[in-house]
Amino acid sequence: MILVFVEDPTDELSQQAVAFARGMEEEIEAVTIDEGAEYAPATWARTLVARIEQRSPSAVMAPGTDRGNEVLAHVGAMLGQPMAANCVSVTPGDPASVLRVRWGGSLLEEAAVHGAPLLLSTAAHVVAAGPIGDVETLPVTADASELDQMVRVVERVPATTAGVSLTDADVVVSGGRGVGSAEGFAVIEELAELLGGAVGCSRAVTSAGWRPHSDQVGQTGTKISPEIYIACGISGATQHMAGCKGAKRLLAINPDGEASIFASADYAVIGDLHEVVPAISAEIRRARGG
């Protein structure tokens, strides 16, 4: 029997995880956590561990979402078992063999996974989503310790709904460390507004507190696929490129002619973004007669 942790029965990635498990031709038991319980990864994992001990599944699976991976990693720690994230295929055995996505989809890794039960999360869009069927809702375990509750959701901050979103934008103008400050994003915002686009940023920017995490493009941020991505003052770290690789065209603006982002750029401008970006905005206004 395969136990599948379903983060959200209505979510496509959870539906894909169940479809993936069904492809292994074993009995499936899908469970979710009581939606009234605030998210606490270790507590949710403790709840799943209790079910694992009751049912002794051959494998435990989850969608390769942030929560799916985090909860299953805690399950592995509690059981003393390895966990394989973002798998695209699995061959049962002792040890099991898995093929999984690494480095934001830039490579595939074949790995042997020892131990029982087999713990793995599924990569997105490996199989088509389908009806999940019956999903049992588990109440949060009463055995959670104070330590299990150390990390939990204490506040929810709604994302801004003003303007076009990063995921829907045909044009995204992003700034990196080279912007220099939160105030320096004024020129980025100006160009994005003129082009009817969205403003993005790199992880270094959110780490510095200049922009909210919801603006971050990258492996640990938002993955985008605009018609054109304008990267200003961004060096081109692998994690960032994993988030923007879906862009149809990439325009990079950077004063360092050796910046790695230029290797992926369709158009390159070697120069100071504080001079180049305002010049682009001014030219757009001139062309529009403004």
C-alpha cells in the first residue's frame, strides 16, 4: 500500500502525486491534514508518522511542493529514513531506484534510495492530473511536542493584487543587487509600468529587504514565462535562472561584461542600469509622443 499525503485535494499538483502513485500499481490511501489546523511542518509530519505506524505502507509520497517536500523531510528525520525529492520515476526494489529533478530542472539524477518505507515527493507535471477519489482527513496528532510547534504559521499576509502578476505578465522587469537600494527600484517600476509589465527581483534583493518575497523570481521564488524578461543588475545565478528560463526572450543589463547572465541572454547591454533603464523609458515616451 502507498500512503499519499495530499496537501490540497483541489490542487493540480496533489492530483498529479496521486496519479503518479497509482502508476505504481499498488493500493493507494490518500490523506490530508485537517484544514482548520495551522501549518506546522513537524506537527503535520508527526501526524503522518502515526498513520505510517498504523498502516505500514511500502511507500509514502507527497507532491513536490514547498509543503510536500518540507513535511516529508520531517517524516524522514523522525523515521531515520532518507527522502528523495522531486522524482519523475521510481523502480521499486531494495534499494529502490529513482530518477529525480535537480537544480531547478537543469539536470536529472539517478539515485538509489535505501530503507522502508520509501519516502519520495513527485516532480510537477510528470503525469497528468486525475480525480483523487476518497481522501481521509487526519486530525492533528495530540502527541506533538512543544519542539514540534516551534515552527508554525503565525500570520498570513495577503499578496498585493495591484497590477499584473508575475505569473501572468507578458513583460517582467527585474532588479538585482546592482539596483543598490529599495529606492533604486523606482526606475525599474517606471519601465515596468510603461510596458504594462510586472516588477520582479532576485533573492539578494529580498534578503536585503528591498522588495517582498512575492516579487522574487527564481528557484525559491516565482517561476515565470513572459514574452520578454528584462534583468537589470542581476548576475545570473543558477537559482535565479531556474525561475526565468521559461521567458521567450531575455534582455540583460549589467555593467560587468563577464556576468554569467549574458550566456543566456538574447539581448545584452553592458552598462549602468541607472543610466540605461531611464534612457529606455525616455525613448518609449518619445516614441509614444509623450
